[in-house]
Amino acid sequence: MSAPRSSGAGRERVPSLLERQDSGYLWFLESLDALHRSLQGTSDLGEALDAALGVVVEVLAGDRAWLLELHAGAWTPVMERTRPEYPGGLDLGVRQPFTPEATSVTERLLDSDWSVQIAPEHVSSLTLGAGVTPPRAVLAMAIYPKVGASWIFGMHQCSHARTWTAEEERLFVEIGHRLADALTSLIAYRDVRESARKLAQAGHVARLGYWERDVATFEVNYSQGTYEIFGLSPGAHTLAPAQLAERLHPDDRKIMVEAYERAVAGGPRYDVDYRVLHPGAEIRYVHSEADITWDADGRPLRMFGVMQDITERKQAEERLIRYRDSLERLAREQEALRRVATLVARATSPEEIFASVTREVGRLLGVDLAVLGRYDAATETIVAGWTANGDFDATGRSTALGGRNVSTIVHDTRRPVRFEDYGEATGEIAEVRRAWGVRAIVGVPIIVEGEIRGVMAVASRTDSPLPPDAEERLASFTELLATAYANAEARAALRHVADEQATLRRVATRVARGEPPEEVFAAIAKEVAGLFATASSSVVRFLPEGVAEAVGSWTGDRISILGARTSLSGHNISALVFASGRPARIDRYQEETDPTAAGRRIETRCAVGVPITVNGRLWGTLAVGTAGEQSLPADVEHRLASFGDLAATAIANAEAREALGRVADEQAALRRVATLVARGTGPDLVFAAVAEEVGTLLPAAELALVGRYLPDGSIEYVGAWSALGGAEWLGTRVRVGGHNVSTLVFETRQPGRVDHLGEEASEVTELARASGARSSAGAPIEVEGRLWGAMIVASIHEAVLPPDIEHELAAFTELIATAIANAEARAELTASRARLVTSADETRRRIVRDLHDGAQSRLVQTTITLGLARRAQDHDDGVQARELMAEALDQAQRANRELRDLVQGILPSDLARSGLAPAVEELIDRVRVPVTLDVTAERFRPEIEANAYFLVAEALTNIAKHSGAEQASVRVWVEDALVHVEVRDDGSGGARPEGGGLRGLADRIEALGGRLTIDSPRSGGTRITAVLPQ
């Protein structure tokens, strides 16, 4: 039977561009894609093969697909997939010896680089199971995983005799090659898991434990094997020095302490046997030894030790005397392993460990040559070697893999290989080994975390055979070598993490100091480029106008891109991050089509960017790029994110400081305006001051206006400020309408903004366009619940005002409203005082007139008549005297009545004497309209009763003269320490609050701290209510 072939042998060439246009090629690719998907998602050998064979049956329209694993003189069916209409099954897992016909077919398959269609007369050799529906045609091929044995991949056609087309065979062969690759991975994964299990058990089997002690601090680290030696489980117990002493046999504690003290004092090396007490009083024997590292002054620093449970050795010494040679060999091997393990535990350099291993292995196995090779792509590089006569000088030599030799086969199969006669070896490596005089050789793989990294080989230069157990004995050393490899890689990764953390600390220190963002951005760009060894790095900000601007960059000695702008609508790193808000990568930047990409200017090859998110909003991106053929690591996005977070923190801090300064400026501006308002400054001056404060305070505001809405649907700008000077808005009056912020606030009574003026020709829009306004925002000015006007800001040079700027105007609009309300209140107070003075003057004039025309004239007449009566009496004219006295009495009585009526009109005597209710009852008696009266309290303060009386009197007079009411009501009650007076009628309504009588009453009530309200809709009656403090 022919020797196994490489899995890459005979692969179909890649089709040409013209061939790819054929629809069959699309079927070819879709079939391979289906196979690829079937192999994803599982590392289980059985599940993967079952899914893959299912795809084979479907895409090639076969009736059964199967896989056989080859052995010497036999094969084993491993997996099959069959259409349900062809029952029966292969004897999976059952080794089947070759028949002569099967041997012939197998040799034919192994000799072919392609698939083989089995003739109908030979198909019985591949029926493969009892009860299986016999195939009428068979297509099969040999496949060669890089691990383990060769396999046969085949397909049955049971429904009819079939001849496969060349295209179908090509697909079948490609599937076979990919199955071989999949088997390589799946079998390797299975073997790696087994190796990991063995590695974990190695320490347990050898009963070894490792430990490291800081001589100064007494801090000790123990391996899992050490815990097992002391009868403990890691995590459940601790093994501090105090606990260690408790576990030692009392008679051995002094021995251990003295050995330690001698070693750290520069005496004999720490090497001691002692007994350990296990739980349950079991005694175990332990051997421990260690090396010490010293500082330049000869002081001990650390101890690196290994311990072994030697209980069984102690117990069996008498019984093993006859096997002394074997024991000595085992002891030498264990000692060699301990020495190597100590080197590994001490984190010795890989080169020193490799040299020690080859020396230990060569001496231990008694061979002529020991060599350690590292695999690099398609070559093997010698990293250490040893010869019995000391003539090895090939360290560092690299040789191409290939041919049939130990290094190549170990690399391809990942399994130990032995050549008893190296004359059969082929390839360049074989020629090199023969030049060394190699006659026989054994090699074992070195596998680290599932990947094959190298080969450990021992050889003989004479006819003496190599030890039969050389592979097994080498395995212990290769496991330690794998650990050394892993430790070296871990230390390199740790150094990288340390460098990254140091870089982050330096940048974080700048952020914590509150350095300006542009300095932090420059530092981040430089640090990131140095950390990832990239040709360029940049901090990019996304601008509202749809472009990205580099605000921090590092490009070494190449063209700077600081300040460069890139479109966010193209296909570049900034655009990708902006669109998705997630990290993005471009592996071939020079192939991108965006002509504005700044990366083109510095010849970027590969670029990665991560988002910079500030307080929940996407601010920009942090990007790095390479030049030449350099690519970026797969995890660079994750590692770059930490620096993006620091940039975001710096931006947030700067914005917070800027916001804090703006708040302080705003509060100062508000205080200045509030001072003007508190001083009672005129509205025009307040409007001008607010416009100037707002314009100079708010960012990007180059125009600030205070507008007043007028009843005719127009707006008059009563306050204006412009950064450009010469504003023509002040005093301008235009009609509201169109797409502009003045109209928007008027219609919605809400803050709003208009970033682009409308195209219509409305008066406000035309005025804004003529002044150069681009983006504008405004907030309503409301005075005592009514829309009075609007506070407006606009930009002239900036395309867009900052977000939420319209809401920042609220505090200023409140001050404007207060100023307006104060001005109106002062005007109303002045008018009210004037009305009160006028009313008092008119009342005095009326009293004078009434006295002059009434009681005064009658009293004068009475005086004259009394004088005439006295004269008549003096002349003894008694009759005339009596008549004159009667006339004088009548005149005096009339004068008295008129004076009483006059006083009653000023303040009724019943009001002062009996209170409000009787006085109002007397008023009601004079009114022809039916009136109901409800007064809940007997008496009130005099001024309350007087004003309430006059209110009721005025209201009832109006009801009688003007309302046409059929009925009315008067209510007086106390609620929440307030006196409520209500007069209601069902008349025609329409009462005018500004009427002289009601206006005068309102002034009097307001002077007492009360308020008067009148509700008098047309045809809805009238309700007059006064509220006075009790």
C-alpha cells in the first residue's frame, strides 16, 4: 500500500475570471459555503461529520455519504448520512478487515490524487455493512488529515447507475480536502484536550509541588501539587508558614528550620527531608529543595523550591533494592525534571531552559544527540542542542520542512515519530541530520495551548538502538517545555499590559490635571501610536455640518493631518464610526473611494477607529492607522476603547468647566438685569440691557432681539443688539408670518428654533434674511399668563446655533416679564391714585353743593323767619309771631331731614350701628328687583363693612338702572381669613369694568389689599366679586 500523501496534493487550481462567470461555479461556491456552515458551531467530531455528510448528500444528490478511518489491513466506518428511502446502516465503529477486493480498491484510492469512480462489478467491496441497500455506483477518494491515520471519503448511489460529471467530481474532491482540514482541527482539538488533562495530572502523578518564598516578607506561593502533598485542597485551606509548621512532624520542625537558616546564611543549599501529618494522623514523607537568588550585596532575595511526596519511596526502599538500577534511573529522571521544573518556576529565560532540557535529556537517555527545534511557518529553527562529545554547533539554523523525516511528520501529524533507520528519511532536514551522523532518531511534539510549537528529538550516531520508551520519557520534558513556552508568552503579554497601563496612567494624569482638551488629544494620539507601533493616530470630532475634523494627531515625520476635514458621508473610518456608533476597521485603506479621506494623504494601509461618547452622545472617534504592509492586531479595537474613554472624560471635563463658567457669566448677567428691574428702570432700557447681555453671553449668538406682539398680528422689536453693530431692528414693526422663529413662538407659545429660513417672502423672513441671520432660536415672554412677546437670538456666521439654546433664554424672559409687569403695575398704581384723588374731590364738591342747595338754604330761611317772628312778638302781634314760628319750625325740620339724607348717602347710620346686613337690607328695600341676601357673619372691620356696602349699593343701582334683571342675590361670607362679597343677577350682562363707579370701587378695594373681579358676558348676567383681607 502506498505511503500517505499530503492533504494539499492534487488540489484543483483556482478557476480563471472567465470560468467564475459560469453559473456552475456559483453552485460550486454555494455548496462549499453550505459545507463550511455545517462545520461551524461545534467542536464535537461526531456532530461536525454528521452535519457535513448531510450537506454532501444534498448538494451532490447522492443516496449515502460516509467516512472510513484506515488501519493496517482494515478500516472502520466512522460516520454516514443516508436518504430515508434507502434503509440499512453501516457498522459504525466496527473495524472490518480488508478482503482482497477491498485491499485492491484501497490501494487504488491511496495511489490517486483525485476521486475514483468504482466500476459496478467492484462496488460490493464498498457496501460496508450487512443489510445495507447495495449501491449501484460509488465515488470515493483518500483524504489525509494532518493528525492521525488516513481516511476514505465516499458516496453511494443506490437508485441508479450513475457517472459523475467532471464538475461534480471537482466539487467532491474539494469537499474531501476540506473534510481533511476539518478532521485535522477536530482530531487535534480532541488530542489537545487529552494533553491538557495529562498535563494537569502530571504533577499529581509525580507528586511534585513547587513553591516560591520572599525571604524578606516571608510571603510564600504554592502550586496545587504542594497542597496535595500536605493533604489540603486549594481554596478550602491556606498554607501560610504558621499552618505549614502545624503540619510538620514535631520531631522534624527543627530540621527544616535549621536547613532554611543555613541556606539563607550562605551555607549549604536548602535540601531536606521531613514528615508531614495528614488529616487522620497519616504520616507522609516529603523531600524539599530550593535555590536562592541574591542581590548585589549578597543578601538573599527569593527561594525557588520543589517538593515531592516520597512516602512510597521510603516505604518501598527495602523491597526495591533489587531494582536499584531502575530506581537510580528514575531518580535521575526525576532529578532532571526537578531541575528543569525549578528553572521553569524561577521564570528563567527560555534559551537557558531549552539548553538545560537538551543537556538533561541527552544525559538521561544515554543518547549521542539531543536537539530542540521550533516551527516557524514552513521551517524548523534549531533553538538548542547537545552532543555527547560537545561538538554541536547548529543552534539558530533554519531548514525548510518537507519530505519524509521526523521534524516534518511530527509537524504534520502532531504525534511522536521514530526512525530506526534514518537512511529512509527524505527532504532537506533529512540531509542535515545525516550530515550530523544520525543513524536512528525519535521525535515528540511540543504543543502549547493547542498549537504545535516545536519538536524534541534524540538520536543515535551508532548502531546502538534508542531506548524503547524514549517517546514516553521525553513527554515529561516536552510538557515542561510547553509550560516554559506558555510562561514566556504570558510574560510578554504581561509586559504589553504593563506598557498599556503605564500609557493609560500618563494620559489619565493629564486628564486629572484638567489640561486643555487639545493638549490631551495630542498626548493621546502620540501615546496610542507609540503603544500600538502605528504610523499615525488621531482624535477626530464630528461637526454638525456633516464633516469630521482632526483635533489631535500624531503622524511622526510625515504630513500632519491636524485640522484636516473628512466627509461623514464617504467610506472612511470616521464615516463608519459615525454611521454605526461602534468600532470600525478598514484593512485596505488605499482601496477606498472617498477622495476626501485624510488617510490617503499619509498613505494609510490599515485603520481602526473607536467611538468617543460624551455624556451619551457620539462626539467623535479615536483612530489609528498603519503604513506599508503592517496590519493591526485583532484586539486593537478593545484596547483602543480605554483611550477613547479617557478622551471622552477630558471632553466632558472641559465642557463641564465651560458650562460652569457660562453659568457664572449667566448668573452675573441675570444679576445685572435683575438690578435694573429692581431699581424700576424703564422697560426700554431693560430691553436694551437684556438684548446685549444675551447676545454677549450665549455662544454663537451674534444678534439678540426683544420683540412685542401687537393686537393687529404684528411684532415690534423694542430691544436689539448685534455683534456687527448698526442693527436696524430696533423700532421695526412687521407682520407675523412665514417660517421664522418670531412666527413659531407666536403660534406655539413655546421655545423653538429655526435653523434654516423659509423660502417665502413674509415680512419677518425677509427682514431676517436681509440681516444675514442663518440659525435662530426664541422663547416666549409671558406677562401674567398672556403672551406679550419673544426673546430671540440668531447666528450670522455659524451655520447652526448650539443645541437647547432656546431653553437658556427662559431666565431672561422671566426678568423681562417682571420688568413689564412692574411697569404696568406702577402705571396702574399711578392711575388708581389719581382716580382716588379725583373721586375724593368730586365727593367733597357734591357735599358742598348738596349743603348749599338744600339744608344750608333752608337753615338760612329758618334764621330769617325766626328774626321776623321775634320782631312780630316785639310788636305784640302774637298771631303773626306764631305763624312765623311755625314756618321756621317747618324749615328747620326739612333741613334736618335733608342733612340726615346727606349723611345717609355718605355712610348710613344703620351700617355703623347695626352692621352690614341691616344696612344692605335697607338698600334692598329701595330696589324694585327681587334680591336675596345671605350674610354669614354679624360684623366686620369698619373699613371692610363700608367698602362692602358701597360695592353692593353700586351693584344694585346698576342692576336697577341697566341690567333688566328679574332677580338678584347678595352673598357675604368668610373663607380662609378672607371676606368674600358677591352680587349676581340674571340680566343682560355686558357690564364695563372701566365704568366710573366700579373703577372707583376697585381702586378702594385694592387700596385695602383686596381684588375685584367682574364676570359679565353678553346675555349671561353679571357676577361681581370682591375679596378683602378679614
